Amino acid sequence: MKKLLVIAFGLLIAGALTVSAAGGSKKEQTPEQAKLKKEMTEKYDANKDGKIDEQEAAKVSDADKANMKEAQVRIGPGKKNK
């Protein structure tokens, strides 16, 4: 009986973790956030490849950084996994 309970509990936890991971951490952007992200990408994308690399991200002004932080918008390279 204990073995059955342990197996059921393990499956329950595995299912919960799978659902949690599948939910993802990405939230849908509002139209305002998408517009701001597009504007900032166009403004700072020097090589016009549609992406902001590290050198381009370093040139973002403090005022634009504050606006993006307030709007919860991020441009530039993502966090590197170590």
C-alpha cells in the first residue's frame, strides 16, 4: 500500500512540475509593450539585423532604460546560462 502511495505521489509531483514548466515564464505583451519594444529596437539596432546585440544594448540611454523597465519591456541579449 505504501508503495502505491509513493508512486501516486511521485506522479502527482511530476505532473505538477510538467504543468508548471509548460506554463512558461513568458507572458503575452500588451500592444503598448510591443510598440515600445519595436520602437527601441528600431532606434538602437545599428546593423539593422532586427536584434539588439551587446554593443547596441550598451548604447541605450538611461531614460530609455527607465521607460522600458517601467513598461516591463526588455531588448538586447538574454541572460546567459552557465
